[in-house]
Amino acid sequence: MTTSKQGTASQRKGAPPAVLVLEDGRIFRGRAYGAVGETFGEAVFSTGMTGYQETLTDPSYRRQVVVMTAPHVGNTGVNDEDPESKRIWVAGYVVRDPARVPSSWRHRRTLDDELAAQGVVGISGIDTRALTRHLRERGAMRVGIFSGDAVRDDAALVARVQEAPEMKGASLYEEVTTEEAYVVPAIGEKKFTVAAVDLGIKGMTPHRMAERGIEVHVLPATATLDDIYAASPDGVFFSNGPGDPATADHPVALMQGVLERGTPLFGICFGNQLLGRALGFGTYKLKYGHRGINQPVQDRTTGKVEVTAHNHGFAVDAPLDKVSETPFGRAEVSHVCLNDNVVEGLQLLDKPAFSVQYHPEAAAGPHDAAYLFDRFVSLMEDQRA
Amino acid sequence: MPKRTDIQSVLVIGSGPIVIGQAAEFDYSGTQACRVLKSEGLRVILVNSNPATIMTDPEIADATYVEPITPEFVEKIIAKERPDALLPTLGGQTALNTAISLHDAGTLDKYGVELIGANVEAINKGEDRDLFKDVVEEVRKKIGHGESARSVICHSMDDVLKGVETLGGYPVVVRPSFTMGGAGSGFAHDEEELRRIAGQGLTLSPTTEVLLEESILGWKEYELELMRDKNDNVVVVCSIENFDPMGVHTGDSITVAPAMTLTDREYQVLRDVGIAIIREVGVDTGGCNIQFAVNPADGRVIVIEMNPRVSRSSALASKATGFPIAKIAAKLAVGYTLDEIPNDITEQTPASFEPTLDYVVVKAPRFAFEKFPSADSTLTTTMKSVGEAMAIGRNFTEALQKALRSLEKKGSQFTFTGEPGDKEELLREAVRPTDGRINSVMQAIRAGATPEEVFDATKIDPWFVDQLFLVKELADELAEAPELTPELLAEAKRHGFSDQQIGEIRGLREDVVREVRHALGVRPVYKTVDTCAAEFAARTPYFYSSYDEETEVAPREKPAVIILGSGPNRIGQGIEFDYSCVHASFALSDAGYETVMVNCNPETVSTDYDTSDRLYFEPLTLEDVLEIVHAEAQAGPIAGVVVQLGGQTPLGLSQALKDNGVPVVGTPPEAIHAAEDRGAFGRVLAEAGLPAPKHGTATTFAEAKTIADEIGYPVLVRPSYVLGGRGMEIVYDEARLESYIAESTEISPSRPVLVDRFLDDAIEIDVDALYDGEELYLGGVMEHIEEAGIHSGDSACALPPITLGGFDIKRLRASTEAIAKGVGVRGLINIQFALAGDILYVLEANPRASRTVPFTSKATAVPLAKAAARISLGATVAELRAEGLLPRNGDGGTLPLDAPISVKEAVLPWSRFRDTSGRGVDTVLGPEMRSTGEVMGIDSVFGTAYAKSQAGAYGPLPTKGRAFISVANRDKRSMIFPARELVAHGFELLATSGTAEVLRRNGINATVVRKQSEGTGPNGEKTIVQLIHDGEVDLIVNTPYGTGGRLDGYEIRTAAVARAVPCLTTVQALAAAVQGIDALHHGGVDVRSLQEHAERLTAARD
């Protein structure tokens, strides 16, 4: 058996007090978790019961303080295989009952230590369900977590939270994209080359492509159309990423260039919002977003329902029940969330391009939507033929 | 694509009597399914032999057959009702096996009945171990994950012995095919164990097949509940992780939802494998569960088994998540898809999603080893628990401690006072999984064991082990703190400590702790089980308590009635009490009250979020109930708390609730005391001039001896304040009396032992009645088949009484009324009488709903529990008669002469238990109740009704063949006539020499067979035990011999259990069986629905 640092109840209680302050003045008091200090961001809740490592390292959570609805977090510690990027991206972390002793044959460190090592300020021991219900009713909002010396009187803290920047209108993909282009080689025989624009890409996405014989050229968000076509790609991919899609003018223009050329195109999450904008649809901020790994999405082309991983606070505003005329031909909504009828996928009927708002690479989450990578492969095959 | 239009009527098969491994959960699932089908406009035909179920209430189905669930009887029902379809997946293994038999026999084809919810091929692929291995292999080829444990299929003992070599030696697991609850399976560590377990397994398996398997003892164990619709949409409803690692049947394990120690990657592998399996097996629509073992060292995943049907785990998963699996399975079976079905709880999102939990659920098993002292208490892959409690908390420790106190059993909660004992000894103890191992582990931790030592001894996952350390450290803090600060109290409560535990640690009374806690403002809040971790608003008030910040109990205006349920099923307190609670909820809701149910048993209808207006899934301790009452009092007016219907559990809280100012309605606590306290009850009887058997109370052997000498042996002895006859015994002589007193641990000055004159050869009578303070409604009079001295719960009985006349009923009515009045009952009362000679003795009175209420209600077509609930809140019998809830005229004592005869028969769990050397436990009935469930046989004459009850409980009575008779001397006279009848029906009689002699003198031919003690004869003549084992005996009559000569009988009776030969242990049962056999010989046993019976009864009444 493997155990690491054994905390005790009193040690946990010995962690410094921490305060979570919402912009509307609601306050939760708990204990510091991870790093001690202060942090600001948009408060969002994630309902996944597994996959905290993947969540923490998902660049789409940039500037967000993530509230875990699952009470026990950290039970399997931290391993070296599951992160979706090289670092933790969440701005802050809110849990109810952190593990004292992790248990997994793969774990290397405790989550507590990992958060502290990466300077991520968190809070534990608060009524996360009350906080979640608050966010559900009032919508995602700004939040601050303060512990140790950062704790001041409540009014001062509320004022500071209200000074923090809002998510609406935030352009964040430049902050998370890769600095240098890099190549993820195909696993086994190479069949296709794909240029992937990194707006906050998760590690599992190129991996899912590589599994299908795709060599993935991951490019920074600043890439030009020439950069994209330098590798003579069979297809172009636009990744997930943080921030308000309404600000992402450069990637939208880039995508429009790809659509004009008629190269097979696939987008995930932020990539779906970009396709929406490229086609002339608007985007809007959801009240509290979709964040979890249990969301029912219907593929309207087959009628089948898939259980899917979501992480989006914005959505595309496209008509559900008709085919739209766009500058790139006819387009339709291919996928829809059955919980609230939010647009979860778009496809062009006259050009080889489609996108989904959710995460078929599914890390964390169920693998039901993995077929979308096969669809991308088919588009590239058809284009060749 | 909504509902199929080609199905107009559906036959649903229930699961029959409650037995270990197949309990109330199938009433819950079956009831849900029947309701759904009916609301879809289908004609629902139901068969279930168990009267103590909500599903067999006449309003749940269109035609309800309380008939044996055998292919023969179900065929009769099919022939009569001609259903379009048969739904077999909601009645456990019983329903599935019956459906397969009907299919194999061509019955379904013959009548054009379509199996829905599962096809035969899928059932076979899921259940047949060999086929299932192929399924897993196919899945591995497709998705690269999942494998079976290495194994060998065996059809004979030779195969078995060879198989061990193939697997590389001991230990090996033996699993018989097609048995329920893992019956007959176990670990074999050597050849002797192997021969015993595999031998029994080959016998138990309907296909004479067992599987030998590599040992994966100590691995992590998981279970997934999945659902699939006809469009191939699949969802995982719930993941469950076992606290006890592999080696303990999941029904006997402490289990936790959701899984606690898997990363997403590992969890998704299980999910992928699960989905691939449900597809490969071909479960078209509906639910299934799949069990996995995961090697803690490297994550290797082994698929253990799947059930292609709704199971015990489905019920647990439904309660744990709020996703009603059975209800949705029924909808899928008639053609809906998951996305077409709304999620009841959110109302606006569909069922095609996977519930996510923001709380932790812990289930803990309830055992009854104290009832079977000779049984081996080691937990194995054969299920031995008789019930379970579930608890919900915001973290594991809170849920665990709530679950342990929900078990409501001495020592089930962690204790932190006193010397823990020797660490090494405790760790050694913890190696063997038993009831309460978790408590040994806690004591080992207190004695200084390290986490590593605990893991090495138990293989319990290190994360769980640390949670136990967390609890222990908090207990230390509580003990050491100079004072109870609000912070410390809140922290302790957040980890599930009860006021009682805190009091024990601090040396304070429980109520003092509570007072301090309330003064410091430390109180629980109530959170909602909503399937979605608060992502969407919940419309269903399904609550659990937690020491958190924000409560979700909404204000209300209507007056509320809080109904306290009965907690985990146990022997003596089972589904019958849940039945009464559910009825109360329905009746009070109809009467305009807001109903609030409190219970902690996940198997039940009462804990369905649909049953009451509000559901609190909480332990039934004083503390937990007081907090709920407080929360509801904040929410709106409270009309009262009902304690009378959930058995002894809520009844025991009655006085304390009243003392805390809670408005207990119905029979007041003082009246309960008047019935339960010997002295007080004696005064009630004396005032009414009613005789009771001579008795006395003693706290020492000397006192007991004096009493026994005065009233004469045999005497009936028992501890006071017990349920189900716990520790009750008939003592024939002074020597046994002395050892009884010496062995009994529960005797103290405040808990004396009761010594009663034992009425030999008396007829025992049970009466259920309603009393409103003015008028008595005699619910029903049941005449026991077995004589007084057999616990009423284990005795068969007939209603209306078959040998009592109008004069007797008149006396019973007068006595019942006098007692009800004298005690001060407002609602139900159950009284046991004994008619000895011509004297009607009062044995005991219980001022609450009894086990027989559902049976009485069904036999007389009158909803007694509903009426009782209404009387509790002030309605009178006269008002209820006028309303139509009770019959306008007459009652259960004035049934018309052509009223149907109902026979209740008890079902006993003998075959489940073995002693440590692997021998069966004795099957003799006695004053201590040991049955787990019951069936009802109903027909126009007694013989047929009795035959049906036997067919429902144990399998059909034989109509020909060999009957072995061996009876005690006192029974020899009464055996002669029935024996003669058996011969007249063509039976060949076998008897031991003594009995044979008596028979011959009376002109009845009987072949003498050798006793077991005589051994095999010189010419190889077999002993009776060998004959039974060789299948050469069809009926056994063996009555025990008082104190001596029990051993031979023991061998005979255990052999009968092993070979499933009907075995009658009283002459009264023999007489009844002969009437049954006679009825079967006359042929033409037909089936009639409860609705038809009721129609005739009602017509006769008016």
C-alpha cells in the first residue's frame, strides 16, 4: 500500500481560515486549501464526480474559480499521466472534503501539495451545494478567495471582488496558447496531417487524432493562414479555449480563410463558437454554463443520445429548426443539449466543416462522442477521393 | 417513437416471499413498474404469492393473483387472462427463472405471449457463466478492456477436482449457475471444503453446473447500474464501490456510492466495458448491473458478473441517485426511449443522462446470526444478510456513521470508550469478514494499529482506512477537549457522530449533549437528492440531513403528518411494516394531510420519493427524528407523528418523543407501556377478568426455579422487551432452566426474564383489530396451524379460522374489546390468544400494526392500516364505515360462510446457513421467530389454499411417492389418521421402527427404515438420511422429541433442506398437508384474482 503525508483532523483544522466572497456579497467561510493567499475569477461549478486532474489542467478554465459539486476531491491523488496540459489553469479551487490520504496505484503526490506547489489558492470545508445553488439561481459571477494575510473585513473583500475583471468580453486564448508550434506524431501508420490551432487545447485532443493515424501540427493562436497551410494539412482543427468568443476576431478570420479553401474543418468548444461566428451567428453567455460529464446531447443526424463532457460558459445562437443560409452555404445545428436545447454542434451541408460545443476527447468524461473524430477522418478521406 | 400500440395487456411476475437475497426491493421495483404500465393505459396482470407487498394491493394492478409463482400456476393465469406480453425483469431471479421455464415449455408461444424487457437469448448470455465469458471475451476484442477471471465450468465432482489443477490450485471460488443471491457459492481453501461447496452447488443449480474460478480475494470491488433503450442509448445510472473488498457478497458488504477511489480514466474503462457488455448480451431495453474487480496493485479489471434485470443493487442505486430504474425500465419495455422520458425530479430534463451526486451514500447490511447461533458467521460470496440500511451524508464519514446507527443494533455504532483490546488480536479478528468487522477495525485503530497494518489485515482501500482514522482522531479530540466548543461539535457532527456517541465519549447523557448542541446553535440542515448536484432545480422533496449551512426544506401550509418507518428489514420486522406505513401515507394524503415519511431502508416502497409528499431518508433514532420534527415544525403546522405502523422501532421512540413535546398521535405512549409491561398488562387483564397463562418474572435462577416449580414444566422463558421472540425458549426441565439463565446475557434487574406456563396442545389465535375508543372493528381472526409455542411469525395460519365456531369468535371479540379499551388503544392492536381445553388465554397484546396486517387486509379485502392511520388522527370507525374505507356492515369476525379461505405460510432461510464445519442448521420451529417472509394461498376451501401456500413457499406438495414418518411419542396418536390418508392417496410409507410399530398396530403398512444412528445395514440397506440424499423420499414428517433424541431428527431435517424435500415438523402441518394433497388429487385447482375475491366478499357483505 502507498500512503503519503498523513494529515490529521486537527492539522486540517490547523489550516488557516479562508473566505470565499462573491461579487453580490454572499460570503462562505472555510479553511485554506492548496496555496494560501488570494485569487479572483469567475465562479463556476463543475458537476463531474471524477476527473479533477483533467479539470484543473484544462486551459479553458483560465481565470475561473472552479467549485466542485462532488464533496470528496483528491482521493486518487495526482499522477503524471492524467493532466491535460503542463500546468494547472484554474484561478482557484473550491472543495468540501479534500482527501487526507490519496489512494491509487498511479498516484505520485497529493492534490493539496500539487495545488500549493503551483500556487493555486483554494478553499475547503464550505457548503459547496449552497454555493452551487446560488450560482444556479443568480448566474456565474465574480468571486475571490482569501486566506492567511489576505483576509480583511468583509466589505473590503467584496469591494475587491467587484473590481476584478468580468468574463464577458475577456479575451484569454492568447494567454493559454502554445508559444511554439509542435507536432504530435500519428500512432501507427500516418494517414493524415492536421493543423490544429491551439486556443487552449487539451492534451487528449491531439491524442485522439493520433490514435486514428493523424499527425497533428499544433500551432499557436497567432498562426496565419500561411502557417496553417505550411504543413499541407488534410484537415484543420480549432480547439477549445477560455474567454468570450465575441472577442476572438483573429481566429474567426483564420477559420473563414480555411472555409473558403474548403479544407475539412473540425472545431471543439471554443472552436464551435468560432464556427458559429464565422458563419455569421452570434454567441451569448449562458447563465451558469455547462460544466460536467453527464450532459445528454442528441446527434440530430442519427437521433441518438450521447452522454458527454461539457465545459462552456458561452454558446452559439443559431436556429434549431431550420437550415440557415450562410456565406459558406447551408448550415444546420447538428447537436443539441437535451437539458436546455442549447446548440451543441454545427455542420455545413455544402462544405466539409463541422464542430461541437462539447468534448468528444472526453478527458475527463465518457467516450460516447469519440465517433466525431471518425467523422473528421471521413471528411478528410472524402476530400482525398 | 413513443409507446408501442400493439400491446394492450402485460403480465408482471413478482418475486414471491422475502428470502435472503431477494427481498423488499422487488416490491419497490414491481410496484413502480405496475403503476407505470397502468398509467400508460395497459391492463396489468400481476402474480405474486407474497401478500405483504404493496404491489399486490388490489388498486396497483387490474388483476392481482396471489398465487404460487410456479410455471404451472402462471400458465393457468396466462390461459385465463391471455396477456399480450410478459415482463419478467422486475421480479428478481424468481420471475426470470419462471419466465424462462414458460418459454422453454412452449407456454409463451402457445398463448402468443411476447417477452418484453429482455429476450431469452440475452437472459441466457447474462446468466450462463460460460456464455457470459464469451461475451466478455468479445468485448475485450472490440474495445481492448475487460476480462474474466480464469475459470472452469464443471458439471460433476470429477470436473471440479480436475478444474482446481487447471487453475493452479487453491483457493478457488465456486459459483453455481442460475441461483439467486449467489446461493451455494463460496471459497474453497482445500479439497474438503471444495467437495462440500461444489457438491451443494451442483445440487442447487437448476442446470447442475458450477463454475470454478481463480481467487481475486482482496481486490477492489465495483458495480455499475446501466440502462439501455431500444435505440441503443445507454446510460450509467450509478457506480457503487464496496468498502469490503472482493470475497464478501456485495449484498453483505458495506457499499458506497459513488465510487470513491477511481480516477476518471479508470472509471471510464469500467463504463466502456459495461456499455459494451450490455450491447453484446443484447439487453434490448431496461436495466442491468455489472460487477467488476480491480486489482489495487495494477488496476487489472476483471468482469465478475451481470444481472440482465432489475436487482437489489438497482433499488439501492435508485434511492442513492433519485433515478427510478424500475419505473424507467417499465417505460422502456413498452417502447419509450430514454430521451422521451422526463426526469421526475427536475421535471424539465430528460432521463437520458447520468445522475451526478453531491453527497455520499453508504449502505450497511443487517444480519441475523443471533437467530442462528450455530451458523458460521464468516461472510463469503453467499449472501447472508437479511436487510440493509442506507444513509446519505455530505461526506463518507457522515454517511457511514448514519448508516451504522440506522442498523439499530447493539454495537453497530463505533464506540470509543473502554479498553479496545489487544491490537494483534483485533487485527487477526479483522482478517475474517464478519458482521461488524468494521467495528473490530475501529477498535484495532484505537489499540494503535497503523493504516498499513489495517490494510494488510483487511485489504480495505487505504482511503477508506484513512476515513476511519479521521473518525477516531475526532473521537480523541472530543475526549480531550476541555469543553465542547461550537466548532468542535460542528466538526464532530459533520463526520456523523451522534449525540449519543458524543455523550458516551464525554461521559454525558445524550439529552444533555443535545441541549448543549441546540444552545450552541449546531443543528442539521436538509439537502435534496436531485440527480444533478444542484445544476437544475429539484421539484421532489427527497431530503437527507447534513451539518452544512443551507437548508432546502420549503415552507408549507397544509398540516403535516410524519410517519416513522421501520428501518432495515430483519427477522421479525420486515416488509409488512413498510406496507402499513405506505398505506398510512396514502390514506392520510387522501384525507388532506401533507405526508412526511422517515425511513432508512432502501429496499422499500416507503422510501420511494413518489410515495409521500416529503421523504426524509434518515436513521430512526430519537436524535434524527427530533431534528426532522424540528425542521418540519419550522416549515408549517404538524398534525402529528405516527409511530404505530413501523413495528417496534418507532414504537420504542414513542415515550421519548412525547417527553420532548412531539405530538404522537394514535395509541398514546402510556397505553403502549400498559400493553408491553408485564405488571401493567396483568392489571388490564385482571380488570377485564381475562385469564393469562400463569407467569412470573425473575432476575436469578433461584427466582426462576421457584416460579417454574409453582406453575409446572414445561415453561416458556424469554427476556423482556424483545421482538420476534428473541431468546425465547420452551424449557422442559430444571437443568435447562439453569443453563438458560446462565447463558442469557440480557438479564438484569431492569430487564428480568419472563417465565410463563407453556400451554401444551393449545390452539393459537391471532387477532388484528381497530379500536377508536368507542367501537371495535375486528379486522380478522387467524387460527394457527402449528400449536402454541411456535412463534406466530413462523407458524402457518388460516383466515377465517377453520375450526373455531361462532361462540369462540364472540369470546375473542369480547376479550379483544376489553383489552383494547383497558390498554387505551387508538388504532390497531394485535392480540395473541391460546385456546387450551375450553379456556381462552391471552398470551400477549401489541398496540401497533402487526406483521399480519397486510395478510388480514388482503384476506378480508379491507385496508386496515389505512383505517388505523385515520383513527390515529381522530376519525372514528363509524365515520370510516360511512366513508366506505371500512365495510358498512360487519367486520372480519362476521365473514360470510362462503368467504375464501386464506392461508399464510412462513418461509425460512435454512438453506442459507451452515455451521463452521459446513453442516446445515436445524430446521425445527420454536418460540423464536426465524422466518424471513411469507406467502399466502387463497382458495374457496382450506385444503387447496394450504396446498397453494406450500407451493408458493417451498414448492408443490407431492401427490404420490414415498412419505417418511417419524414423530415424537406425544404426536403418535394424532399421526394415525393423516397417515392412513396418505396411504389412501397411494403413498408408500417409510418409518423408523417405533413409529412403524404404531402404524402397523393401527392397520397401516409402513416399511421400516434404518435410523442414521443405526448406520448402513448388513446388506447395504440405506439409512433414512442416505435415502433422502439419494432423492428416494418425497415427503418427510418429522416432529422433534422434546429434549432427547434430537440428533437423528436434525440429520433428517438438514438432509431435507439440502434436497429440498417438503419436511413437516408438526402433526398439525401434516394434517393440513393431507388436506392439501387431497385437494390436489381432486384436481381442478384454479386461480382467481384478489379483485374477483373482493367482489364476491363485498357482494356477500351488502
